[in-house]
Amino acid sequence: ATAMSPRATRRLLLAAGLLAALGVSPVSPIHVYTPREVYGTVGSRVTLSCSFWSREWISEDISITWHFQAEGSRDSISIFHYAKGQPYIDDVGTFKERMEWAGNPRRRDGSIVIHSLEPSDNGTFTCDVKNPPDIVGKSSQVTLYVLEKVPTRYGVVLGSVIGGVLLLVAVLVALVYVTRYCWRRRQAVLQRRLSAMEKGKLQRSAKDGSKRSRQAPVLYAMLDHGRSAKKAKGDSRKDRK
């Protein structure tokens, strides 16, 4: 191998110094992405997603590591490691037999699944990816919140209460409609009766008018006859005198 001349060495050192001064790294950094928060309930399963971006081809030496820091704890423990094409799951810790590898490095996916969630699973999970020569980059964190399940009996009671309230509302609405229907029907019956009564009064008044018109000549005749009879009696008395 030929040795570099002092001038070439100075140029190389100068270029490295300029790159360092500009903050440019000769190796492109790897980027790791996870959601900020994930929620699950006790006894259920949850997927902790982790994706990454690397400018280099996926290397056979790619490694993916997950760490866990329990809520309220300062210690972080390794719970999963992927290397040499094989997943290595922690089989002695708190996630023993509850963790599943769900990623695919070829698709830039380093996700894991946790089964049978427990309240002690609350905490921060950190995903770290190395894809040589991309080994520079920041890891990404996701916080898991495990919520308590609502007991079945409380769920039944709550469902019964809600059902009872809905039934009561339905009965009240039906009662309002029935009352309104009955009121309208009664008003219609009363209106028909009033119309019939008014019609009957008109007919009676017409009949009474016709009767009076018929009886008037008879009364006048009777009055005239009475007057003539009185006059005749008066004349006879005068003749006797």
C-alpha cells in the first residue's frame, strides 16, 4: 500500500475538520418513530408500533432493542432484542410468555405485541434500531396506559339502569301522544255535538215560527167571534129595556 503524502493527509484532516465544524456526519442518522401514547385495558392485548427509516439497505446485522421503564421507577430494563434475523424475548422478567414479535425489518417495522395486560405494565417503552453502517440516531419512546376493566356486574347494572331510563322515556312519550290523541278526539266529538245542537235549534225555531203563523188566524177568528157574541148580548138587553 502506498503511503499518503503529508499534503494529502493535511487535506483529509482539513476536510474532516470542516465537516465537523458544519455538523455534518459522514454517516447518515437512522430515524425511529413510535406513537407517544398507547392505551389498553387489563387482560387485553396491545401493539407497540415502531418504525424506522434508514438511507442504507437493510443490513444482516440490523438490531432492534426494546427497553421498559416502569411507572415511578428510574431503572430501565431490556425486554426484547432482535439480532441476526432472530427475535430474543425476555423469558424470565415481568413480560414472560406475554410478548410477541410482530415486526419485519425488511419492511422497516420493529413492532411488538404484549398480551394479557396488567396494571404493572404502565410505563415507558423505548425502541432502538441499529442498521450498520447506520448506527447513529435517537431512539423513540411510547408510554403505555393500562386501564382497569369495568366489572361485569357493574356493567350489567349500568346497562339495566340505562335500559330502564330509556323505557321510562319511551312510556312518557307514548303517554303524551295518547293523551294528545284522546284530547283531539274529544274535541272533535264536542264540536260535532255543538254543530248538531245548533242545527237542532235552527230547525226548532223554524217549526215554532211555522206553528205560530198557522195558529194566528184561528186566534183572530176566535177573538172576533167572542166580540160579536158580546155585542149581540148587549143589543138584546137594550131591546128588553
